[in-house]
Amino acid sequence: MTIHSDHPFLPPEGERSPLRRFRGRMIAPVSLWTAYVGARRVGWTVSSLLVADGPAPMLVGLLDPDADLTEALQPGDADGRTVAVSLLGGQHRHLPDAFAGLAPAPGGPFRLGEWRETPYGPVLADAPGWLGAQIAEPGTTLGWSTLVTARIEQVELGDSDADLLGHLRGRYFSIAP
């Protein structure tokens, strides 16, 4: 076995996508989007999101088209679908990769935290904040992602001094106020 100092699956410098590298230099918030499919909970890690304030506040997110959550938010019998978005704090560093299917989660990722049930979906009990939203426009393809738009109906804030979890250059880190 050989120990390498670099990532074994990372393409050589000249073969890396400049756009992905540009995006990797942007600090992104880390959130968990969750919903119910019948009695089952589904969730996905999302860092590509935008909250638009105004008389009708909106949430926009780019989701993986193959994620169970994305499928759960599609039209059809999904009319009236809702989603809960929990911001992650520094103490949640283990959750993003588990929800993205990149890290082990024996029994499923929902066993890795304490959750509150809401009409929108499960939310982390100790989240720095969360919002509940009604899906408005699911399913538009944008790049390699699925663009989801939702009307924000509920917002709850946690401890304003709590660290938030950020994502930069493929790593998670705590951001202190």
C-alpha cells in the first residue's frame, strides 16, 4: 500500500474544470433539505441555495437530480409538497456527507441527529435556524442540477451566536459570528 499526499481520485491540475475550481473558491452555506414521502423521511445536503426576501419570500435551490429528495419534490402526486431547510452549525460537520451518501450512516442519516417533526419535514432540533416552504416550481434542469423554487411560509431562528457550517474548496469549516 502506498500513502499519497494528494487526493487519489483528483484529476491532474491541467484536467480540472476551471468553472468547478471557481465555484470551489466561493464560500457556501451548508443546509439539509428534508421532506416526507408518506411515512418515510428523505433528505439531501444543499449548498447551492438562495433566499429571496420580499412580500412573497422565495427559496431557490440546486438539487442532485438523482437524489430521493428531488424525486419527492416533483409534480404529479407531489402537488402541495413541502420542504424543511435546516442550516447546519459547526457541531453538524458529520451530517453533510452522510446525507449526500458519501459517508457511512448506519441505520440511515436521520439517526445521526435529534429531529423535530414539522408540517414541512424533519428539522434538526439544534439547528441555528430553519425554514419551511411550499414547492412552487420543481423540476427545471439547470446545468447538472435540478432547480427547485419554493414559497417560504415559516422561519425559525436558533441561537444567534452559534457557529454556522460553511463549505469551501471541498471542505467544511465553522464560521463564527
